[in-house]
Amino acid sequence: MSARGLGPVRSTLGWLEERAGLGGAIAPALDHPVPRSTASWWYVFGSATLALFVLQVVTGICLALVYVPSAEGAYQSLLYLNFQAPFGWFLRAVHFWGSNAMVAVMTLHMIQVFLWGAHKYPRELTWIVGVFLFLCTLGMAFTGQILRWDQDAYWGLGIGASIASRAPGVGDALVSLLLGGPIIAGRTLSRFFAVHVFLVPGILIGMIGLHIWLVLRIGINEWPMPGRVVTRETYRQRYEEEVHKDGVSFFPYAARKDMVACGVVVLAVVLCAVLFGPFGPHGVPDPTLIDTAPKPDFYFLALYALFALLPPWTETVVILVGPVLAIGALFLVPFIAGTGEKSWKRRPVAVLGVLVIVLTVTTLAGLGVAVPWSPQMEAWTAAATPVRYVKGRTPLELQGALVLQNKQCRTCHSLGGGGGRRGPALDGIATRQTRDQLIRQVLQGGGNMPAYGKNLSPAEVNALVAFMGTLRP
Amino acid sequence: MTPPSQSRRGFLFRLGIGLNVLGAALVGIPVVGYIFGPARRRTDGQSWIGLGPIGAFPAGETRLATYENPVRVPWDGATAKIACWVRHIKGERFQVFAVNCAHLGCPVRWFAQSRLFMCPCHGGAYYEDGSRASGPPPRGLFEYEYRVRDGALWVRGGQLPTLSRPV
Ligand code: FES
């Protein structure tokens, strides 16, 4: 376009600027000098999280145009969104994949700023607000899962209520507060809707504003150099010097990479949405349909696995004290290590801590996917007895094979790879236990196995043990 | 002569604060009551619910029964329905269990062949009398109070059974 063609645009902008003055207010924020070292690909996760948040707000508002926040109508309205509303499936898919991406990218952001020492003086408050943002985002993830009002949502609420009920003294009141009544029903969904759509997003928007304000006011964390120790006396002055000597203006020098990253994450979400489509809703939220194995979305899989693996007697303590300690530790990080070395190269404990946490959470989540502790409820009718275990066996032993099948031992024990993994696999059991040990184990149970004494006739036990005696590699 | 006008300004300022505090309290107290209302312990959540004639539950067997939640709102939809396991021991002796696992509330399933209740979530197992057999549950299944009247089975229910409020 020629310079003359731009004339009307320019005069309109000029008119607006004269009255609103927004350009004058924003320009310093855009041009503010930042250390050249921060124009790095490692520094893009924060902006990418923000882009995903905007995406969630836009798609969320669109979904709310159709979604019915009532226990009676929610499920139907989700099906309507999936199959009838034009692009409803797409918006649901983007909102779902966007939420996953937001939790993931935000976690990366948190790990990055921690390893780069950005929580240290004078950015403690920025970190604390960030922890709030992280918790609010997880809150959005959980409440969003509930709005998907299907079987997983219903039983997920049951799990949430059961956890809350363990709080000493106030457990009962907490459950009712959470559910909006004595039981999971209509009022529960309305509560979660209000929290997910008004309360937490409102808090998030305010906190994001504060977070960004703090970043602008204190400046982006410079690239940490080993040996350049942070002290309260010298840090700010040194930072100012570095920025003046070797700074670049944030826009466009540092912002270019942020813009690319924002575009990439949004496109990745759109790609996932198109490839994999919307998630759920799964079964109808009818509490009388109990043939269901509820499972949380990925961000809570690690917790879900933890609940299966904790020894029962530690559980209440861990459930009650664990979150307090974990969240408390996050808030305290800048006060425990608020000065000193910033580079991860000189902070072995910090690096090790991050590694341990990441490995623990991913291992637990992996177990949460595999669910080795879950009984295989269909194995007794669906899993075949391997041919080599029935060939050439006596009638008594064959009878025992039937007992093993019919008494549903394979719900927890696998044979030839088929069946549950809660108990040990029975292949080769004859080499590990004697006949007497087997009988005792079957009759009395123990070590996580129920006792079958009342449930098996002596003849059945005899046949079962005879069969197991043939299970050798 | 500033004193009178200054005291008037001071008065207006205090009046402004006072009125706003009053307004905040008048709105705030009901808001708090509204939000925390459900947390107040009330016993009216529990009531007697008919599960039908006992003939529907053969002696020696354990069957799933369903009922409509007594405390309900018209928009509860399918969630107004609740399930429970009825074990008819013999005669007028029953056990009625909540489907909610005592561990974290997942729905337990009954397996007549192995005479166990099993939980799909973390693998808790219970014997047929509801006592804990294995896995993470800290106790046996939650049991409803029941009553047999005029050949019909009644249970007392209406709230989500949890550790701090076992039925
Ligand atoms: S909820 Fe049943 S074992 Fe965890």
C-alpha cells in the first residue's frame, strides 16, 4: 500500500490515541530493554502458556454458549456439541487438548524458571504468584473434568469427596461443601460450573496480570552465569548495568521467539484436536451403572497411582499432609534459596530435586496408565487357558484348571500372560511353592490375597492345588 | 474557620466507611451462609427408602438394587438414582452395602463365583459379608441400616458414604 493509502488508517489511530492514550501506555512495556541473553528459545514457555490460556478462554466461552450446566442436561448437550453443533466437536477438542497443553507447557515454564534461578532475589513474588497460577490451573483441570459430566466425572467426584472426608473433624462438612449437598447430584455440577467458569478464571486473570506486571517491573531474568552470585546488595544494580550495556528492546528482538512459540503451541493443539477429536463424554453419569473403571485425566494419573500403591496405614497421613508439604515447599523455595548461585551448573541439589520429582511423577503416571493393581474383571471368562497347561493332564488336574477359571483366580493372577497382575503370575508357581504352602495360601489368603477357605470345597481345593502343582516352566 | 468543615469532612469520611462496611456485612453474611449452607450438618439427608418386596432378593444371594435419592432436586437427572448391594442372608436377615468403595469411593462389583466384592480403581477386595479382604481399603464396605416391614425391604440412605460419614 502506498503511504497515501495509509493516511486514513493513520489518522484514525491518531484520533484513538489522542483520546485513549493506550499506545503511550503500552509502548514502554513493549520497548523496555531486556538482557540480550533472554532472547532465547528457553524463555518462551511463559508466553506459550499465556497463549494457551487465551485459547482456553475463547473456546470456553464458545462452549458455554451451548453447554447446559445441569445434571440432567449436561451429558446430552455434550453429545449435541460433538455431533450436531457446527464445529462443536472442534471447539470441545481444542478446549480439551488446550487444557492438556496448558498444564504441560506451564510445568515446563516452572521447571525452566527454577533451573535458571529466576525465583531468586528480587523475583520471589513473581514465583509465588506463579505457584498460585499453577494451582489455579490444576483446579481448572479438575473442575473441567467434572463438567464433562460422564461416569468418570461422577466417580471422580466420589474420589474427591472420599479424600476430603479424611480431613479430621471437618471431613464431613468439607464433603457437603464440595458436593453442594449430602450426595453427588444436580447441585454438585452447578457448583463446579460456577467455579470453573467464573471463580477460578477470574482469579487467574487477575493473577496473570500481576505476574506480568512483576516481570515488567523487575525485568526478565538474565541468563545465569556460573559464579555470578546473587546478593541483595548488588543484584539490581548489576542487572541495570547489563541491560543498559547490552540490552535489546523486548519487542521485537525477544518477542519474536515468543511469537513463534505461541503460534507453534496453538497449532499443535489444533492439530491434536483435528487428529484425535474431542475427548468423551464417556458413559452416562448414571450411578447405577457400576461396570465402570473411573480414571482421571493425565495430570492426576500420578496421584491416582499413588493411592493404589501407598500402604493403607500411611494413606490418610499422606493424603492430608502431603499436599500441604508439597505446596508449602513450592511457596517456600524462594525463601530457602533466595540468593546465591543462579546457574543450574552450580546447583546440584536443585537439579537433582527436579529430576527426582519428574521421574517420580512420570513413573507413577505410567503406572496409572498400566494399572497393574487393577483386577481384570473379565479374565475369568475371556482369557483362555494356555494349551500347554492342559495337554496331558489328569482329570483331577483338569478339574483344577476349571476351578482356577471359575473361581476367578485370574482376575488377579495371570496365566500365559492373560489375566490380572495384582497377584503374582501363576506360571511356574509349582517351582516356587510346595503343595502345603499352596493349600495354606488358598485357604487363608494373606499378603494381599483374600482367603478362599469358606468359598472352596475340600475337593475343589484338592483339584486346584493338583493343577497348580503342574505349572512349571 | 476551618474546624467545622474539617469535622464535617471527617464525619463524611467515617460515614462513607461505615455505610460500606454495613453494606458489605448485609450482603456478605447471607453470601457466606449461602455458600457454606450445605456444609452445616443436617440429619434430614437420611430417610427410609423402600427397595421393594424381599422376594426380589433370593436368600443366599447378593443383588444390585437401585433407588431414587430421597433428597433431590428436579434437575438431578440420572444422578438421582443410587445403587446398593443387597445380600439376603436368610429369613429377615439382610446386609445392604453401599456400592462406594471404603477406600476412595469407586463402585465395587460383586462376583458370585468367588464371593468377593472387587473394586476396579485400586484393587480393593471385600468378602461377601462386606469385611475387608485385601487391598487399600481401610475398613469393610459401608453398610446401610435396614428394616423389613410388611414383606418389603427398607434402607436408610440419602448421603454419600465416606470415612467421616459412613452412611
Ligand atoms: S477406591 Fe476402591 S480400592 Fe481405591
